[in-house]
Amino acid sequence: MTEKNDDGEESRRSSPESPDYTVPALISDTAVLIPESEIVVSLNDEKSLQAVRVVTSDKTKVIAVIPKSVLSPPLSAPSKIARKFIPKDIIGTLGVVESFDPLDSGTLHRIVLKGLWRIRVKKVIDEPTFQKAVFDKTMHDEMFEENSAPSEKGYSLMKKVHEQVDDFVKLIPTIPEEIISQLKQAKTPGVLADLCAISPTFSEEQRVILLETLDPLQRLEIISELFDEQLEALKKSLQVKPISECETCLELADKAFESAPQDGAKIAAQFLNHIVQEHTGELLGVLAEKYGPIFMAKRSLR
């Protein structure tokens, strides 16, 4: 027997004996929802919007958030990290819709999603009005094993990541104290890895890899490797002049302002790529200062 919400939509498991649940799904090109994090998504796709409407009519407001790239992996060669941890299943996140508001245009909506835990998606059902995800309930119980005390290897890896965080603080003194405090309070490798994954310095591809890596130690190892790369780039960037004194930045900015709009956009892209490659430390500092407190404040209220 199926359970239905107020709109008559199936939203729970199909029988008391089955470990499977079916919930509306949000398949996103850009949204990667990490457990316990909060993200803001703008949507105008009608199927995605209808899935959100269905769950907001339900008291639980639960939805499966699945990165589109895990359903249709890119054809490009995987990164070094991706090759080390190849997922066997489709992994998504069970989330809660915290708010759902139309923007000025009326067709575009702003959705705030809060991640609960990872789910192993067995299949995606493409209904005429919206999509659904069928997932295995038992994975919920597996995820709670992360709350147990870390092993000796886990403690050692957590210590290494905490030391890397200390190195970031030395190189970027503007990192807000709230961020450092949250990371230091993490008690298990899995929680620490997911907290680090919220960082705006990670790409969508990197977040997908972190989402798909179920083993908490492997997940924290990925974080540590990424941190090593970022720290190396930061140390190199300390030898580079700041953006305001960089001749290349000034030259590209002048060209962008003096060019026609269509050409200016291309030059602006070159300008941003140069900053990412040559002024990584300064960029990380700006991102941490501007967005770090917002992420941590939202997390502390949950």
C-alpha cells in the first residue's frame, strides 16, 4: 500500500516490508547539496518547480537532490582524485525545502535547501509532471555509523586537516573565526569532511566527488589532498603582487572597460581566469571574508 500526501502524490515507501522510499526529485545542473549544509538554488525548470511544489505541500518537505552529472557523467577524462574513488551507485542527498519563493519575473524561483544525509538512488522515475527518486532506506542507518568515535587512522587524518586549516589561517588571516571554530568542533572524519566541502573554493566537480565518496576516511583524504593543492597555490601566490598592483590585471581591466560589451565580456573572463590562476590567495581571502560568516551563521542556527 502506498502512502500519499495531501495532493495524492506518492511520497513514501510502497509497502511496510520494503526498505525503499520514493520522493520527488530535484535534478540539478549546478546544485550539489552536502549533508548538513544549506544552499540556495534558482529554478525555472517546470518539472523541478513542480517537484518542489509537491514537497512543500507535504509537512515533511523532503526532496531528493541529485546532481545531473551523476546521472550523465561528463565525457572528459576524470581527475586524479575522481579516478581513485569511482562510485558504484548513484548518490544523492535527501534534503528539506526550507523556503520556496518566486522572484521578480514570476517564472524564476528561489529555493533554500538543507541537506540531511546521503542516499543511494536505485532509479529515477520520469513522470509527466515531475521526477521521483527511489532510494534505499538502509543507507540512512549506515550514515549514522559516522557518529561513532574515530579510529586511530581517523584521529591522525583529522589532526592533519586541522593543521592544514591552521596553515590557511596563517596565510589568510582574514578567515572568520566562526569558520575555524566550526571546523575545530567536528568530532568525526565524515563530519569534518562535509564541513570542509561547504567551502566556496571547491568546484562543483569536486563537491560531486565528495558527495559520492561514502567512506568518511576516504572523503577526508580527498579534502586533505585538495587542501595540499590549495596551500601550495597560496604559498606561490604570496610571491605575486596584489591584484591592485598587478600589471596584467590593470591591462585586462582597461581593455574590458574600453571595449564593446561583447568583447568586454570575453576580456572580463580572461581577467577572472588570471585572478584564479595567479592571485589564488587573495581570491580565497575575499571569498572567506565575504561568504564564510554567512555559511557558518546559517549552520549554527540549525
